[in-house]
Amino acid sequence: MPPPGAPKFTIGGTVTGLAGSGLVLQNNAGDDLAVGADGSFSFATSLDDGADYGVTVKTQPTALQVCVAKRASGRWRGRR
């Protein structure tokens, strides 16, 4: 557990090529995030330095397309 007042960080990225609606992303099997258009996104829940993250597609959009998350997992290391 980090010391009190240790920095926290948010996980985010960029959606490109989204044609439909209804896309829902998750981080670490929770923290659902509905995405309605191309552009930047950021999950609401902050993570501690050194915490693991794993972004997945919970719900595919309504258009005839399949979304995938690239470079979607790892361990967050803040700037030192």
C-alpha cells in the first residue's frame, strides 16, 4: 500500500474509427466507461503508482464493427 498522500494516476487512451454507438470500455474488470465518439478518454478511478491495469472492451458498438484494445495492460509507473 502506498504511503498517505502518494500520487495517483488515471488510465486513458484514444478511440479512433468508431462508427456506431454503445461502446463500453472497462479497466480491471470494472470502472465502466461509455465512449460515444472518437477522441481521448480517461477512466474515473485513479490508480496507485505501480498498480496493474487492464483495459478491455465490455460492449461492442452497434455498427458492424469489432473494437479491440491495443497496448491495454501493464503496470503503471509514474514519473520519478
